[in-house]
Amino acid sequence: APQRSKALTSAYSAAALAEQELANTGFSLQWNAPDWLIPAGSYSYDQLDPIAAIKRLAEAAGYMLQSHPELKQLIVSPRYRVDPHKWNQPTTALDAILPADLITQDGSTFRTAPAYNRAIVTGGPAGGVIVTVTRDGTAGDILAPMATDDLITHSDAGYQRGRSLIAEGGTWEEMNITTMLTQAGQAPGLLLPGHLVEIQDTDDTYPVVIDGTSITATSSDSEIKVRQALTAERRIT
């Protein structure tokens, strides 16, 4: 689709603006995240194609943009459906379970940041708001880097962006995992970025979030093996 420029002259929700970008493209939109109102005069861009414009809307609130694996459809969803500090709670719904005998771990790396428990998000001069998000049950004394975006025009958007900033803190293990790609309806199924998966390791059980998925296939005289190579993130502390 061609690049174009745009300036908002009426108020629309972020999801409605994203849907407008897909007009006459043959693609549809699935917005699986809290929406918010963007007032007139607070949204504009210069020389963006539809995918870049939609990505800008999604990333303002800390969301991610994906394409459907089969349909001509784009999907907007939160980077972390559940806050990482709640992953181990018994009420947290999982997308899949991976026993140790179904996976091969190809190595991992670690990254560490302060254990953020407070974030401040600010909007722009036209209709922007200031939102402070504090992790429940904490003193809110470890501040994440401040985020500023002209599209933070409602507390809902600021809250979601703040959640994502707080989630980036702490110590994380970035894992490379390979498992089989099973038939539809058979576990573990296709695992996609954003899925919350329980790893049932030989000496421990813990949740991870899928960060990337790559499909590979190998063939021999007797069979075809289809595997999914996954990058996953495990919150350590």
C-alpha cells in the first residue's frame, strides 16, 4: 500500500483509526486490547504506509502488532497479557503446557534491569494526559524510564504503557526452545508471541512468555518432521 500523510480532524478511538488504515486493502483488524479515545488535533503523521501507522498506534500503549497465520488479518494485543509478577498465581490462565520430554533447549542468555515498580507516562501538548502506574503491593520507589507519546490521550492508554514499562524490569532468562508442531487440537499446538506457557522441566515448573516463533520442516524417506523454534522469556526475579 502507498505511503500517505494524515492529520486527525475528528475524535476517534485508536482501534477505529487502525481500521481506517486497512480500508480497501483486503485486510481486517482484530483489536484484542483496551481501546482509548484520541481527540482531534492530537494525531498526525507524514509519509507512512498502513502497517507503520497501525504499529505506531499499537506501540503507543505498549501493544504489539501481529499478522494472523492463515487469514488476511492484523492483530493488536498487549505484549504482556498478564503482568509477569502474577504469572505464578493459580488463577492465571495458560495458553499451553510444555513437558520437558517435548522440548529441546538450545541455550539461553540473561538480562537484568532494576525491578521497576512505578512508571510515569506522559502525552503530548494536544489532549495528552499524565499517568502514574504503581505495581500493587509495592512502595513504588523504583521508577522505570519515563515514556512520552503524543497518543497518550487517555488514562487507559497510559496505564497499559505503564504496565509494559514495569514488566521490563527485573532479571530475565531469554530461552531458545524447540518443540514439535502438532496437528490442530493436539497439545502443544502452534505457540505464538504473547502466549503464556508453562514449562514442566525435569527439576522445576515455571511460566514463560513466547517472544518469537519460527517454523522448520525436514523430510526423510519415511516421514516429515515439523518443528517450531521458539524464543521465550522467563522472569527470574
